[in-house]
Amino acid sequence: MDYRVYTIEPNKIFSIEFNLGFRVSQKINVFLRDVIQDLILTGELKFNPKDYMINTGTDKNVGDFKFVILEETLSNESNLSRWDNFAMSLKVFIKKITVSPQKWFGIDTSIVEVEKVPITIGIRQKVKLTRIV
């Protein structure tokens, strides 16, 4: 069990990669608090406490988190054959009936925001529009 931190913008944006193993419970929000505390202790992250923070107790020095999960959606711009459309529809159906990323990663659902990211597959022919004056 280990992690790697990539600094994208010092003291603002970090990318954290966890290597947890096969049978380890994925409590990302718990692990992330530990990583943030380490970043504060090493000086890589400067923490400025706010009066309106909701956390108290031992996690007070870490702050509040909001998790953003990117969900892929098939764009209307995609140009798929019938078979490819069937395969993509099946993938979407399977994603709907399986465990949500929030449960899989052990994240408290009150601090999760899901953003939909369109995926375009294939090239659709351009349609020429005529402006009416």
C-alpha cells in the first residue's frame, strides 16, 4: 500500500495515485486525509484554516473535501454503426447496474459531484446550415 503525489500547480493542484492492492477496502476519503496531512507536514501544501469549516477534532487541520467524479457519456456527435451503438449501449447499461464509483471508492456521497464528459466516436458529416435573414 503506497501512494505517489504529482504536483501540478504548487500549493493548489495535486494528482495523487494510490496503489492499494486487491483486497484492500478503498476508503479514498480516509487515505486522502492522511496524504493531505503529510503534504502539510512536509510543507508542500500550506493550509489556511477558515472559520466556516465543518470538520472539527483531529481532521481540523486538513480541511473539507469535495470529490468530482467524471462520468463518460456518448456524445450526439458520435457516428456509430449499429453494432458499435449496441456495444456502447450495453456498456452504459452495465455501468448503471454495477456499484457506483462513490461506493467502490468508499467516498461519502454528500461530498461527491458527478460531472458528465461527452465522448465523441467517429466523425459525423458536417451539415451546412443556411442563415435566414
